[in-house]
Amino acid sequence: YANVSPDDILLKQKLDILAAKHPNFKVFYTVDKPSNNWRGGVGFVSKDMVTKGLSSPGDDTLILVCGPPGMMKHISGDKAKDRSQGELTGILKDLGYTEEMVYKF
């Protein structure tokens, strides 16, 4: 979940509550401009961040991806022109995730 600054994180409180209630629901925030006490990721989402933040690919894996076109291309590939899910590419494909494990908004 990438943002410019910690103050820009939409629905952070609700996402944190969901993560606290559901151990399999994980949120990893990244920002471009961290505050002094920031403890999340900084900068563009990298393969290392994804590896550290996600479980290994498995039958029960579901990754939800949304963001601007450049980020989508980098992480999972964009949706197809007809708005179907399209081909899985990017970091997630490189790490062994399959189209069945990834949903693009």
C-alpha cells in the first residue's frame, strides 16, 4: 500500500483493525516521504519488499493489487483493455505467483 506520506494513507485505521482481527490479512505500507518516526517501507515497491511482506505462493494465496499504471505494470501487469484481469507479469510473476493468486483492481 504505497503513498506519498504517512498522512496520505487512505483508510489506514480501518486496514490496521482488519489486520489485527485477521492474521492472514496483512498490510505493508510504503511512502515516498517518511516522517521521522515512520516504520514502514520507503520508496518504490521492490522485489525485496514483496518477498519480505508476502507469504510464499500457495493454494490459499490471494493478493489484491491496485495503484497507478506504472506501479501496476511493475508489480503485476495492468488489466487487459477489455478490463479483464489480463496476463500476470512483473514482480509477482517473477516470484512464482500465478494469475489465480492475484486480483487486479
